[in-house]
Amino acid sequence: MRGRFITLEGIDGAGKSTHAAWLAEAIAARGHRLVATREPGGTPFGEKLRDILLHVPMAHETEALLMFAARREHVVQVIEPALDRGDWVLCDRFTDATYAYQGGGHGVPTAQIAALEAIVHPGLQPDLTLLFDVPLAVSRERLLRSQAGGRSLDKFESEEQAFFARVRTAYLARAHEFARRFRVIDASRPVADVRAELAELVAGW
Ligand code: TYD
């Protein structure tokens, strides 16, 4: 039986990475073989592109093209083989992030992104997408706190508030458009409360 493809999305500072690690353990504890991976990245080639994407300034279209170049290798080398083996795949960001960041945030036309999506993963969509949603003030406060803790912000994290507002709006619009596979999680609550909601979800798997 084919595995289940679950993706995690949200604006920077939503706390997605914290929940990703916990979720991976919870899914494995249910007895599912799990591949936990991320984008951009997920392959040695993709991780090299990640480093460039997160630190080098470039045209918005270049950014979209490189995201999808990394994604193609990820789909071919990692995601499809895992799903075919029956493994579950938990992916920290996928194509919804390109619609939200390069599309919503940077204004790359949706039709162009859709054309790349059709080349890179025809027929493949997540079975479930968890959107960790927080108001901008919360994400900003979390990013500033992690910066105060000594972590330097990458290219996207350093964007202005208006950028994140557009990214969030684009994510919520996709959640509305693809309501059957999306679940919006209020990630402004304390970690324990979000975790309780996730635990309830996982208990059904
Ligand atoms: P992120 O997933 O937040 O990783 P970390 O939690 O380690 O910081 O960082 C990836 C960044 O890449 C994030 O700012 C969003 C951006 N991104 C895009 O702009 N488009 C994409 O298609 C993807 C996958 C990510």
C-alpha cells in the first residue's frame, strides 16, 4: 500500500519546525515507517540549492525555478520511492510554500508556478497539509526572540512585515481553495495546546 504524504506549512516564526520534530516521532510511534524531510533541500543537491536560496539575492523568477529544480530531485530521489515502498513522508514545506512565498510574497504569477508544478510533480499532491497559522505580530515576536538568542535571520526571515502579510494571505487562500487536504492549525497557542491537537489527529492514523 502506498504511504501517506503529509506536508507542513506556515509563515516564518509560526513554530512549524518545533512541531515537525514532535510530529515525526508521534507518527513513528504509531508504527508507520516514516521519512522526515524538508524543502528547499531533502537531497544533497537540494541542500546546496537551499544554501543559495536562503542567502543569495536573485530575481523572483530565479527563486521559483530553483525551488522547483530542488523539488524535482527531491520528488524523484526521495518522496516517490518512499511512498511507493509504503513509507509515510513528512515534508517540512512543499509547493504550497512556492505559491505563498514566490507567488503571494514576491508576485510571481500563479499560472507560471502552476506550469512548473505540472512539470515537477504531475499527479502528486500531499494527502494532508497542516498549515500552522499565526498572526503577524506573533511570528515577528518569535523571530525577534530567536534573533536575540544569537541566531541570524536568513533572506526570507529578514523580509518586511508586508511581505509576510501577503504570504499568510496566500496560504489561507490556498487552504480555502484546497479545503479537503488542508487543516489550518492555530499556532499562536502555547506549544502544549498545539501538540494536543496534533496528538488527537495522529491518534486516528
Ligand atoms: P524554513 O522552512 O522556515 O526552515 P527553518 O525553520 O529551518 O528556518 O525555511 C525555508 C525558507 O524558504 C522559508 O523562509 C520559506 C522559504 N521557501 C520559499 O520561499 N519557497 C519555497 O518553495 C520553499 C519550500 C521555501
